[in-house]
Amino acid sequence: MNPSFFLPSTELVSARRRIVTGAMLSAGAVALLGGRDAMAASKKGSHGDMASDVHILNTALGAELEAIAAYQVGAESGLLTPAVKPVALEFQGHHKAHAAALAGTIKKLGGKAVEAKAKYDFPVEKLKTEKDVLQFAAGLEKGAVSAYLGAVPVFGDRELARVAASILGDEAMHWAVLRQVLGEQAVPAAFVG
């Protein structure tokens, strides 16, 4: 039997991705930007917990800003095909949404949000083909998954942990899509480690 028989049509995948991603980002954005529950929980916790949470959020924000810049490098490289470039820009848009939500939360918690670096040290000299760009992006997404996986259990505010887990899910979807486009097994293991 042809394995592509089990794969949904491109239109269905695209529609499903928009629905799932929209739901995840909306839930995360509401929780982060709404601020009431997170702020109340943070005020109940110790000042050290809140400072620690702001530090974790700023670390995540720094990674999101780096991802935005990396996807921009990929988009401007001229190496992405017309079929792939819109997906890269869509993923960049997700990172922009994550960054905006994180920065807003940091400010609501009384912290100062980190800003994007003027220049990132990306291996642009090694990006010679579309595959190189996609492998670079997949590596960044894998790193984001690991970073959020490490951050979720150390948040003092459980609502922030829940939202970080939601962003982790989005990063994992990006990584899986990129792996599949690269011809790799999209989900290589039952657990992310």
C-alpha cells in the first residue's frame, strides 16, 4: 500500500496547522497577556520566585528574538523555494508572537525585557542550499524545545509554566515539520529529551 495514502492533502494539513497553531498561540497569549492570574500568582509567591521567573522569561525571549532573526536570514538567503519560504515566514510569525507575549509578561511582572542583538553570529557561510537553511532552522527549533523543556519545571508561577509548555508544543511542531521536509522521520522518538 502506498504510504502517501495516509497523508492528508496539502490543503487539509495547512488548514489543520492554522487551526491548531491558532488555538495554541491564542491560549498562550491570553494567559500571558491577560496577566491577572499570572500576576496574582506571582504576587503570592516570593520575590525571589518572581525574579527567577522574569530571568527565565528573558532567556526565552532572547531565544525567540534569535529565532526571528534566523528565519529572516533564511528568508532573505534566496535559497528557499516558493513552497518552503511561506512556511519559514509563518514559523517566524509564531516566534514574533511568542516574543511579544514574553516581553509583555516580563513588563507586567516589573522586569525589563531583553532586546534583540544588533547582530547574531549565524553560520551564514555554511548556508549554501535550501537543505542547509532547513537543517539550521531545525537545529534552532530542537534547541528551543530543549530549552522550554528545561524551563517549564523551574517556573515558580505554574501558570507561566503552563504557557511555556504551550510554546514548547509549538516549537516541537516546527521541529517535526522541518524534519519531515528534510526527509527525516518527523517524530523520531516517543519522548523528547
